[in-house]
Amino acid sequence: MDTRGHAPASLLPRPMRVARVVTEMAGTVTIELEAGAFAFAPGQFVMVSSPGVGEVPISISSDPDDGTPLALTIRAVGATTAVIAAVSEGSWLGIRGPYGTAWPDIPEGDLLLMAGGLGLAPLRGAFLRALRAQERIGRVILLYGTREPGMILFDRELLGWMRQTRAEIHVTVDQAHPGWTGNVGLITTLLERERLDASNTTAFLCGPEVMMRLSARQLAALGVSPSRIHLSLERHMACATAQCGRCQLGPLILCRDGPVVRHSDVGRALGIAEL
Amino acid sequence: MEHDGELRAMGAEALDVLIAALVARGYDVIGPTVRDGAIDLHKIHGMGDLPIGVTDEQEAGRYRLAPRADGAVFGFSNGPSSWKRHLHPPQTRLWHADLSGDRPVYVSDVEAPARPMAFLGVRGCDLAAIAILDTVLAADEHYQARRQNVAVVAINCGQAGATCFCASMGTGPAARSGFDLALTELVGDTKHEFLIETATPLGTSLLAELPTRTATDEDLARAAAILETTRTQMGRTLETAGLKEDIAAAAESPHWQEVAARCLTCGNCTMVCPTCFCTEMEDTSDLTGAHAERWRHWESCFTLDFSYAMGGSVRHSPASRYRQWLTHKLSTWEDQFGTSGCVGCGRCIAWCPVGIDITAEAKALQAEARP
């Protein structure tokens, strides 16, 4: 679903009531909203504000097709996100959007999802879509890397997917603690173990930029076409309507041309420091 | 002169009649006026507010007013303000919200000015800049509300400065499009007149109220000669052939570091640029928390905050920030909006406190690309 250019130009938020707040880990919550009819595609983002405090871009972590409420997973990292992450059920947030490009439709061949840290949130909807399409597509592989075992996002849901679906899911942490029997190391070490059918693989990547840059480079080296490697990029976004100039990456205006872009379109730009 | 519109001539004093006619139609007339040692763009009430007999001397990092003996009304080149200030103001309230009830109520602050604006004395470079903003901010309701119903009286530029290069950018010195009326100032020893040309029904109806005569072939020849003189007055040039590609290819040039050794990252160039449109949002509330507002204000790609995301600034070094500005102006603007982001007005050169010259820096990068 290509939603480019369909974003409303209005900068006026819609008030939405907070239906439920789920604590994912310390400082990170998933906020479910009473959004009413709200069409979006996995990978898109909304602008979320607390009136009088500030506004931030947040990707959508719910699945548009399974009837669940609009959900946003937010980590308190700055003044605005700290206030938003502390909202209580029944309070109100201002929402604009959805904005930006979505993940491509689930491809016919093998689908590789690579997520780092909170980057699993915008991939969640795409993963659930892939599970539903599993009858007609090839392998569904989810590689997830995070800092430490206590910072595994959607950990219970991940366990459920591991046990109850055919998806191949591997998790790694940068730093283990006693009791962790899983993988330790960067997400690229998980990729090294996968025997990918490179010519038949499409990859969706979301995480810290350095993680995506290294993973995309490794995938390209394995023979995955850069035009089938999709990344979700982040820059400062103030308007989300391509009018504030803040989220430029070379020729791209990422709120409009992204956040989901092809590696073939951004590989050079990502390799230039401070662009 | 490249238009087919009706061409008339009028005495210079009839400019007062034109201003009065605009005011009578409900316009606030915005035009050049001397303020704080510069020719700036503000609301004017009559011809007396215009910088009659004043010119400016400009060079890289330098701007000074000086008298001119011929009493020309538009005998200066661009001052620090552009029409951007009136179309896309430095601060705009986007909405306000009432938070006193159970549910917040957001109210849009999109509104047209109480009186439509008439711009008097818009040069070719600035007509091009307005056309660029029209494209960039096409979906911005706040811009469009101010832009609608703006009347434009252009001036065929009769005085270019040492920092000007509109001829290189193909935007001037003649006013080509985007106006209702266009003037050419004819200053002579015995006569001081304006040629006046209409391009729209509004222009034609205004023209009908002015004390004009039919323009002669001699008037036309003088107007053409004035534009030719203006062309030769420009102190700067920019080679645009291959420029977009050369600048894009120069992303990792050591030259950015060389410019950064001089650049103060003050952002003056972005403030005076007639097309720089970047903004920041700011939310405010009153002490009770019952009322909130969102404001949009100009922001510059030279600040660290501009690219702040993910816990740090993407463009930390001054070199990367100058690269962003120049590359956006001369290269990626074309990818994004289909035109150059530079109109050749020269403001960024004059108002840079250390005199960094976009044409010189572009030339240095071009020379690296094609040794």
C-alpha cells in the first residue's frame, strides 16, 4: 500500500483517549488508543502530542487487520516522550497522521525481518501480516537484537510466536546476565548463521541506524538485491507533512519519502557521515 | 520586456495614486522603506515612505545605505528582508487548545490576514522566490491563507548590486511572471516616469485609475537599455550547467572543511534567504494548564537542534551544516521540488558576517569536480 501524498496537510491533532497502557519494560510503554476509524499500513507513523508539552513522531506497533486498537510503543528518552510515556488510562493525547511510507506488501519468496531494540515495534504489523500469508510465501525469519535480556520488547508475544508459529525466530543480546542461555552478540552474528536463499529473499530492517547500515551491507554482500532490502529511517521530524525541512537525508524528505526506503535508494547517503 | 500586456507610462508621482488605489481596495501595501539603516519591507502608506533618493552599497559581508542624486524610487538592490517574512512569517500560531474540559478541544488558527496584502516593488529574483515558496508550501494551509489574494506590483530591476547574480539563475533582472502590474523606472534629467504593464484583470483595473499615457517606442528602448545596464552591474555569476550533479558528487569534498574554518554557523544566510523555509514547532501552555498553543517558527539548518534526533545531532560539525545548506539550495532542492532553491538575490553573501560567498564556494566545488 503506497500512501505517499495522501497524508492530510492539516497540522491540527485529533484528540484520542488512552484506552490502555501496557508497561513493556522500565521506561517503555505501549499505549492503546480509542482511535475510531483509523486507516494505516504497517511501517507508517503518527505525530503524538501532549497539549502544551510537545510532539514527537512515533511508529505504529499495532496490526491494522486484526481488529486490535491503534497502539504506539514509546520509550521515555526526552522531555516530551517522558510525559507521553507517563499518561494514564482515560487521559487524552493529540494524534496526527498516519504519515509516511509503509513496508511493502508481503513478498512471495522468503521474508527476513531484522529488528534492533524498539525497532521491533514498527515491524510487528508486518510480521503478523507475514504469519497470515505463510501458506503462500516461503520462510518467515525474524532476527531480533537488543541490549540485554531485560530489554526484549514484546517478550511474551515473541515466546508465543516461537512456540506456535512456523516463523524462525532468533534473539540475541549485547550483554547477557546469569541465567540467559540464548545468543550473545550483535544481530549480524545471527545473520551469519542463516542460510539465506539470497536471490529469493526480501528484508525489512528497523533499528538503530548503525545496526541497519551494517546489516544491509552484510545482506548485500550475501547477494540480496539492495532494491529488496527495506529500511525504516529516523530523522528529526517536526511537521510530518514535508514542510519543515527537518528530516532531509540528501534528496529525500523522510516523512514523505520514508520512513521505509529501499537500500538501493539510500545506501550511498547512509555511508556519508553527518549527512 | 517579454509581455504582451498593455503598456502605459505615468509620471513618478502617480505611484501615490497607485498606492491609494490599492488601499482603497482594502489592501495593506507592503513595500521598501528605510528602517534601522537598511531598506526593509514594511507596511507603507504613501510614496513618501519609499526610499526615494536612497541606494545601497553591498559586498560580501557588507551593506551600507548611501544617497543617490537622481531621486530614483527603486534605485537600490535587495535589503535583508524578503517577502517570505510576510508570506511565511517568523512565528505563526498553528492552533490553540482548550484543556479545561474532560476532552481537549483543538482549534485551528489558519486564517487570512484581516486585510489582503499588496506587495510593491517585487524584483525578478523575489518573484521567482515566491513561486518557489508556492511550490514548497503548496500543502501548508497557513501559508496558503496568507498567499491567497496577495496583489503583486513588480519592478523591472534597474539597480543590481555587487552581490547579485539573478541573470545567472535565469530569474531576472526583468520581471517575467507572477505579478499583476510591472513597473520600469525611467529616471531622466527632465522626466521621472514609470512604464507600467498589466498582466491580470486586477492589474488592468488598477491601471485604469492611473493618470497614464501610451508608451512610445522610445520608452520601450529606454526600458530595454535599463535592463541591459542592470545585467552588467551584477558582480557575481554562477554556472548552473551541471551544478546539481557536481554539488551532489562533492558530498565528501575536503572543501566543506575549508568553508567551515570561516563559517560561524550563525544562520544569517538562512534568515535572509527568500526561499529558506525550514521551521520548528513549539508547544506552550499557560500556568493553569487549561490553555495550550502550538507555534511554528523559523529554524536554521546551521543550528545543532535542527538535526537533533535519536539522542544527538546528526549534523554535528559546522562543515556538515554548511554542506547541508549549500547542497539543499543548489542540488537536492531540484530533486525535491523541481527547481533550484537559489534565485541569485545575493542576500546570503551580503549578510554573512564573514562574507562567505555561495557563488565562490560553488565554483570551488565545481572546479574540484571538473579539474
